[in-house]
Amino acid sequence: MRNKIILVLIIFAVVSLARVASAEVDREKLLKDPGVYATFAVFKVGDQWSQMDKEARASGVADVKKVFQKHADKVTVDTYLLRGLSEKADFFFRVHSTEILDNQNFLVDFMGTTFGKALKNTDTFNGITKALNYVPKFPEDVKAELKTPPPQGSPYVVVVPVRKDADWWLMSQDTRTALMKEHADATLVYLKTVKRKLYHSSGLDDLDFITYFETAKLDDFNNLVTALLQVKENHHNKQFGEPTLLGSIRPLDEVLEILSR
Amino acid sequence: MRNKIILVLIIFAVVSLARVASAEVDREKLLKDPGVYATFAVFKVGDQWSQMDKEARASGVADVKKVFQKHADKVTVDTYLLRGLSEKADFFFRVHSTEILDNQNFLVDFMGTTFGKALKNTDTFNGITKALNYVPKFPEDVKAELKTPPPQGSPYVVVVPVRKDADWWLMSQDTRTALMKEHADATLVYLKTVKRKLYHSSGLDDLDFITYFETAKLDDFNNLVTALLQVKENHHNKQFGEPTLLGSIRPLDEVLEILSR
Amino acid sequence: MRNKIILVLIIFAVVSLARVASAEVDREKLLKDPGVYATFAVFKVGDQWSQMDKEARASGVADVKKVFQKHADKVTVDTYLLRGLSEKADFFFRVHSTEILDNQNFLVDFMGTTFGKALKNTDTFNGITKALNYVPKFPEDVKAELKTPPPQGSPYVVVVPVRKDADWWLMSQDTRTALMKEHADATLVYLKTVKRKLYHSSGLDDLDFITYFETAKLDDFNNLVTALLQVKENHHNKQFGEPTLLGSIRPLDEVLEILSR
Amino acid sequence: MRNKIILVLIIFAVVSLARVASAEVDREKLLKDPGVYATFAVFKVGDQWSQMDKEARASGVADVKKVFQKHADKVTVDTYLLRGLSEKADFFFRVHSTEILDNQNFLVDFMGTTFGKALKNTDTFNGITKALNYVPKFPEDVKAELKTPPPQGSPYVVVVPVRKDADWWLMSQDTRTALMKEHADATLVYLKTVKRKLYHSSGLDDLDFITYFETAKLDDFNNLVTALLQVKENHHNKQFGEPTLLGSIRPLDEVLEILSR
Amino acid sequence: MRNKIILVLIIFAVVSLARVASAEVDREKLLKDPGVYATFAVFKVGDQWSQMDKEARASGVADVKKVFQKHADKVTVDTYLLRGLSEKADFFFRVHSTEILDNQNFLVDFMGTTFGKALKNTDTFNGITKALNYVPKFPEDVKAELKTPPPQGSPYVVVVPVRKDADWWLMSQDTRTALMKEHADATLVYLKTVKRKLYHSSGLDDLDFITYFETAKLDDFNNLVTALLQVKENHHNKQFGEPTLLGSIRPLDEVLEILSR
């Protein structure tokens, strides 16, 4: 009899896992497709968290994981640790989905946990992915080079929000393509060590673009940004960073463990 | 005897409802007329709210609903959830009336409830609706197109406060009309998916305009704003957003339920 | 015997009242004369106030009234409610006297009450009244029109701090007079519905002017400011508002009652 | 026997006083010499101070006086009340010494008292006094006028931090001397009513100069600043004030008494 | 028997010390090499620290020292006291390592101590050291002078973050070298009294450079900065300071002792 119960439980667990698995959103697709909405939600831990006792914090952490599971069929979430490298916040999430309401619902649930209630949401950036604007008009050799596979498994993340000036937007498309070609040329040498992703934000936030980078070589990244400061497009950056978010890519468990000590 | 009492109570309830109904301000008219005052009141929930016990929060929420009923003969109030999509605040109200003192009295009562006392009022925008300024001089076909019925029942809201530079205001009316015609042309293709409303704020706030949008298609809205960045009027936006408020349109009950978890 | 005591008390009360009356500063004169110092003291109520019990708040309010009486021979104080129409603060005082030390002493005493200690002083503007600068050189008809009696008993107040750029101050006096004539012309039509008062602040604050308005017609005020945006003087406003304070004129008792609920 | 003890105590007290006196830094010299370091330390009283009981506050005040005595051989400290005339802070100290480490050590001790721990240090300006830069090249009559003895015993203080633009610093010394001559001419008429002192801050703070004023006539000071706005040097003030600190000069005891009520 | 135990303990202690010593990172090399990452972490002590009892603070301080020891094989840390000379913070650390993840891990551990939890991290600057950019093209005599050995054991530190404008970055390398030669010339006379170090920050922070100085003569430093304001490079400083951090160089123990009083 007891064995039967155990068997039933095992089957139930396997089926549940399978359902979770099948319910999970297609992460690879979300990270590649145009028309995907991203919300970067940046948080700082408030004083009340460290004043709770250990058990309350452990239970708070467990609730966070449940929220992640609950929304796993709609959103995919990447987690990053800022503490130590930025005074602005302790960590941030990058949330992707095909409908930004799903990002909101996930974050509302997260902010409703005991841990979430102890946080200050210091920044939120919203953006949408799009098909490439300028690349189709680039020369074939540049296009080919831009297909260099990006590095995998990098430990560092940098997020740089960008806002362009009115002169930029009022240029002819051709002039802008020429400037973006100059921009692309400056980046080619870093394609092997710096992975990039672009989000469009005009109207969804007080930004025009969210530029996202992963790298293992921050010295290369410093050279890359210095190279971009030296192309004419730089005259049209009304905002570049402010805040620049520099952190390390870490799994949710590690972020939660560090912030619950 | 008992039946009589029940009957009296029912009649009383019906009469009360009728009185409430008759006392309600004409919402449709307020949302269409010129000379109507709007106050956008933006709030963030403070730490003390989540530290109250469940009953105190339930009673606080009940008081909020009473304040809404008490002022229903003077003001009409729309409610929006920002949490998750904006770090600046958790929710906002759009309050309309024909006398801004009624907006103030409603908000003073709201901020005097237990829930209201736990809030931080992070932003307030005041504006007034007016008859259209430039449209009367537009060509007939543009005028006709501008009458496209806006979408109904959209889930998303965006509010973008705007301030123009001195050069804008010192242009001749004709030059400004030409620039606004260019602006209108850029928006025509989005009339079916983005609903708009304009408020004038000069002197009532540190703004010239509050631009208000509802949509189900944020990708269209992103394209609309990008198109507006590419017309010459953009040279004269001293402030565009800052803050841009992106949120979802939700009934009062849902907003209160989410924030009282 | 009892009657005698009552009589004595009545006489004492009458005499006290008379003394208070005779001790009161000449309000009319302070509001008209040049060389009078004004301090606009803007406050937001802190969380600790609503956490006090009812009696402590009642006693705090009584102390505030005593401070007003104590300084009535030196300063005259107008009171305004901002809550609901401005996120920046809940109320402000406009304090006038012939010696700014009297404004400070009044405010120091006010801020030393239980109520005062629960406040955050979010802004303070200091200014001095002066004889008219440009009007003497205006044409006679403009001068005559500028004597239109202002409206009385208006419910709304707007305060707009202003700072001019270096070009403004380095113009010849004649050029500035011409620009101020253009400014005055734009305001003539609103003299009947908008009451104005000007304070000079250079060196007393990070401002050049405090412009103060009372009106019953905020639509007229919006039109007035829009008209002022369209005169050339607008090119020289380094700061106009920021913060614009929009509120309602309410007696001290009403302000205190609203904030003590 | 008792008399002897009293005598010994008196002698001890006199000797102690004498030692304190001899140990006191030469205030007149510090206020006149070049090469003296000044630290302007600006503070706002936090909520916890008024929540302490009366005795704790009295003991806190006594500790502050001991800190002043302890450092009297190294620094001289002037005290000022801002509350009521500035929202930015409640009071500030002007600390002078020949070695800025002595300013730091005094302030560290002050901030370590119970009163100091209840304060928020809202601003700190550091500067150094220098021999006059431009005056040596001025005409003899201007030089003579500049020797007008300043007013003594003025009740008001104004501190205006200043930062110049790159164009200012890149002018030839002669051009700058000509502009400073124009500046000096504008101030001559106010020498009798406004006392001035200048500190150089480049590299010691985010400022180029701290300008310090004492006066009994704030109307004259307003006219003086208005006159300075009208000389060409004003084109090169990147920062003028922000914050302007307006307050009254009050002895330490009065400042402490007011803030301990 | 007892002697044996003591002997064993001594040997163990010596071996441990040796291991710590051998585990210590090569400080001299880190302070000289290119490709080293520096994190400037700036902190202000929060109210809760002074409200803890003495023992809790002593234990918090002991934990801080353990964190320093634990990371001594990866990072080298310099400590500075700002309190009294800057309102922005109380102290800062300059952390060096060859991998910025080590800086983060050290700071995460530090911020996880009882003391760390009571701090507000007000600013963080990240940078990387590089080989000299412009010096190789300078004339030989300037190169020789630039080798003047810097002063040792200075009591003061100044940190000035710098951001250049787009015009600077878009100049030809030769033009920039000429401007940097002019810059270097202005500094030669101060090489004996002011020690300097440069970090590159573009992309790692919202800065281009962190300039770091040690000196015993702040009057010389004020003259040095004034001289730099007078070279053409100054036209291209979009940010210079803001914040400028002025403090004194003090060992960890002294910083902790001062902040634990």
C-alpha cells in the first residue's frame, strides 16, 4: 500500500515537472525574435530586510522562487548582481515576453513577496526588439563580419541606456546609415569578446535605446566604448549611460543567497 | 412585519442607488468638453502600508471607495497601475472636473484615508482641455482622417508631459500650424490603434502640455513616437517625458487589491 | 461676588483683545509698501504627524495658533493649501514684515511646535518689494490700464519663481523697458481676473523674482501665461516655475483642520 | 580647611582659564591672513533629535560646547542660523584654521556628539584665502575706496558659492582684470553696508569661489547683487548660488537653544 | 606536555602568518601595472549604526577586519576619511585587483557585515589603469621632468572624476596630444608636492577618467587645478568633479574607530 502511494507521488511529480517544462516559454526564441518586450527592473535592498530574522528571510526567498515558476510559461528572466560595482542598486532582472503585460504581472507578483516589499525599485527600462534598421544597407563584407558568433558564458554585464538628440532623428535615413556604418566599423574588432543586444525604447520610457552587453574582457569593453566616443554619432548622444549598469551575471539562487546573508 | 421591513430596505436601497446615479457627474461630457480640468495624481505606496495588519488594510481600502462615492457628483476618476513598468510610482489617478477645486477636494479626502496617508505623492500634473488650436487650418482630407474613431478598451496607458522652448512660442501662428500639420501627418497611420487626448498646462504646472495615450499595440506606439522624433517640431521640445508614465488601465478594485496583498 | 469675577474676566478679555488689535501689524500697508520682506515657506507633513494620537495633534494645532498670535505685531501671514494640486508640498505661508529677522523668528517658533517638528520644509523663497521699475516710462494709456483694480476674494493662488539670464541683465535699460512694455501689453486683458504681486529676490535666494498671482479663473491664467510665453522676454527666462506652486487660498484653521484629520 | 580648599579651587580655575586663553588660536589673524583654510559645514537637524527627552538634549548640547573648547587652540568657529530663511538647512559653521586637517578633526568630533549624530550634513564648502589677485592693478582711487572699513556687528549673513566657465579661465589676465575692475566699480557704493570675504575653492570642492557677506541692510545687498548681474563678468558665472545661504549671525548658545526646544 | 602544546600553537601561528603573507597580493605591482581594475567605493554611515550598543559595534568592526584579511590575496585596499570635509560621505575605499570580480566579491562581503549593512553606498567609480597615451610623443625634456619622484606619506587625498565632451574624442590624436602637452606643462611645477594616478572609466562607469591625487600641500593643489582651468583642454571637460572627494588618508583602524564612537 505504502509503495503504491510513493509510486503515485513519483508519477505525479514527474508529470508536474513535465508540465512545468512544457509550460516554459521558448527562451531561445524570445532572445532572438523581433517584437519581444524587455523590462529591466533594478532594485536595491532596503534596511528592513536585514532586520528580519533568518527564517523570515528564508521563507521570503522561497516565495520569490515560486513567483519565478508561476510565470515561467510567459516570461524568461535573467538575473544580475550589481552590488559592489554600482552604488545605484544591488541587482537587476531582465524580463522578456511577447506582451509587456506579462512582464508587469511577473514583477507585480515579485514585488508582492516579503522580499519584494523590502526592495526599492530604483530604475526600470522598457524596450522592444526590432529587425535591424541599418545593417541591410551595409557593404557585404561588413554584414559578413557582423555575423561573428558572440562569446558565450561571459561573467560581466553592462547596460547603457541611450537617448539621441533631435538632429539625429531629423537626419536623412542615408546620412544616419553612413554614421551607423562608421559606428559598426569601430565595433568589428570586438565582436569576438563582447556580445551585444539592442532594445528600442522611444515612447515606452525616457530613452531611445537600451544597449546591453556581456563580456569576459572589460578592458576590451572599455576600448570599444572609447572607440565609439570617437565616431561622429557621438555628437548626437544626448544621454549615454546615466546610469551605466556594470555587474556580474549570476543565477537567481546566488543573487538571493548574497542578499540574504 | 419582517417582510415589510425587507421591502422598506429594498426601496431605500433602490432610491439610494438612484440618487447616487443621478448625482454622478456626466463622465462622457467631461471627457469630451473643452474647459475641463484634469489632475494626474501619481502615488507610490510607502513601507508602513505593508507593515499594517490585514484588517487595517481592508478597512483602509473600504474608506478609499467611500471617498470615490462621496465625490462622484463632482469628479470622474480613471485608475492606472504603474508598478512593474515604472520605478517612479505604483499607480496614478486621472481626475476630471469643471472646477479644479473639486479635484483638490477629492484628492485631499483620498490622501486623508489610512491608505492615502501611507502613500507618497510622487508627481502631480494639472491641465485644462481646450478647443483644437491648429486643426481648423489643416486641409480637409487631414481633418477628415483625424476623425477616425479611436480604439476602445485598450489595456495600456502612456502619459508624456511636454514643455516647448521659447523659439516655439515666438514663432508666427502660421509657422507653428505648418509644423503641427507635419506632426499630424506623422500620426495619421496610428489613429486606429492609438487613442489620444491633450491637456494644456502652462501656468498650472511646470509643463506646457500633458499628452495622454491609450493603446493595445505598444509596438505601434513606439513607431508613432519615433515618427514624431523625426518631424521638425522635435527641435522645440525642451521636455518630452521625464517622466514618461507607462502602465496598464485597471479598475480601482484591482489596483487596490494588488497594492494590498 | 461671582458676577464681579465674571465682569472682571470680561473686562480683562476685552482689554486683551484690544491690546492684540492695537499690537497687530498694519497688514494693508505691508501688502502695498516697497521695502517689505516676504518669505514664502513651503511645507510637507511628515509621517510622524498622522501617527500621533488625536489629542497630541489637537494640542499641536493650538500651539500653532499661539505662535501666530505672538508674532501678530511684527508679521502678517497668508495661508494656502497645495495638497492635491502639487506633489511638492501640502501647504505654504506667505510671511510679510519690514525686517526679515521677524519672518525668521516667526518661522523658527512655528517650526518649534509639535506640528512644526513633524513638517519637512520643502522650499523657502525670500524677496523684497520695490517701487515699479519700468512702468514710469510706459505710455500714459498703458499706465492707466495698469491701474485696473484687481479681483478680490479669489480662491486660487499661483506662485512662479523666475530667474533671468545674463543677456537680460546686460541689456540697456531702454531695451529692457521695451521688452517689459511688450510683456505688460500681453497682460492688460487679464488685469480684471488675475491679481498680481512682484518680489525681488536676487542675492536673497537662488532666484531673481517671485511672481505671485490670485485668480478665480485658472483658464484665464493659463491664457495669460501662454501669452507671456509669446513675448520676446521669454527668451531670457533661465527659470520659470520649477516649482510652480498651484493651490487654493484657505484660512489657517481650514489648513490645519485638513492636515490633522 | 574649607577655605583653603576653595582657594585652591579658585586658583586652579583661574589657571585653567588662563591656559585656555593662551591656547586659543589668534582669531583676528585667521580672519585676515592669506593661506588660511575655511570649511563651511551646513547641517539640518534630524527627526531623532526632537524625539529625545529634554535631559538627553541638554547633555548633548553640553558635549557640543566641550568640543568647541577642545579645539579652540586650532580652529575658530563662527555660527549662523538658517532655519526659517532657507529650506536647505538649519544652521552652519564657518571654521578657520591654518591646516584643513584641524577643521576636519573639529568637525569629526562635533559630528560624534549625540547632537552631531542627529544631524544631516547637507553641504560642505572648502576654501583657502589668498592675497588679492586683481586689485594691485586697479587705479589708485579705486584701491583707496576699496579700503573703506566694512560695517561691524551686522545681523545677516549671505554665502554665495560661485563657479566660472572655461571662457573665464582662458581669458588673458589683463582682460580678466578689466572685467574685475568693472565688477569692483559696481560694488564701491555698498562697501559701507556690506562686508565681504573671498575664498578660493578650485580643486578643494566643486566650486571656484565661496563669497561671504555680512550686512544689516538686505535691500542694499539685493541692489549689490543686481548690480553685479549687470556687469560682463556675469556671462561667465556657470554657478552663482545654488545654494545661496541666507541666515542670521547668532552665537553658538542661541543656535543650540533654538534647535533644542 | 603544556610546553609542547604551546610550541605547536606557536608553530601553527607562524605558519599561518607565513601563509597569509605569501597569500597577500603584490600591492606594489597592482599600484604600478597597466590593466589593473580599481573600484572607488564611497560610503556614509546610517543612523542605525549609532543606535547599536557598543558591543555590537565592536563585533561589527572585528568582522570588517576579517573580510579585509579574507580577500588580502586578491585585492589591495586603501582607506580614506571624508567626514568633516565632504557632506557626500564619511569614508571611501580604493580597491585594486587584476579582475574586477575580485573587487566586487570583497565589497559584497564587506557590505554583508553588520557595519556594512548600516552603510549607504553613496558613490562607486570603476576604472582601469593603462599605459600612457600621450607622453610617448612629448619632447624629451618634458618626459624627463615627468619622472620626478612623487611625494610620499601625504596626509590628503583628492579624487576628481572627469568626463570629456564629444569634440574632445573626435579631435585628431595629434591635436589631443598638443592639448595634453599644454596640460602636462601646467602640472610640472607641482610634481614634487602632488602625487597623481589616472584610471580610465569609459563604459565601466558614467565617467571617462578618475583622477586621483595625494598631497601635503592643498594650497599647491588649488594652484594646480587653477592652472589646469587655464589650458584649452578645460573647454572639453563636460564633468570635472561633481563630486570632488577631499579627505585625509587614514588607516582602516582609525577610520573604523572614528565612525564607531
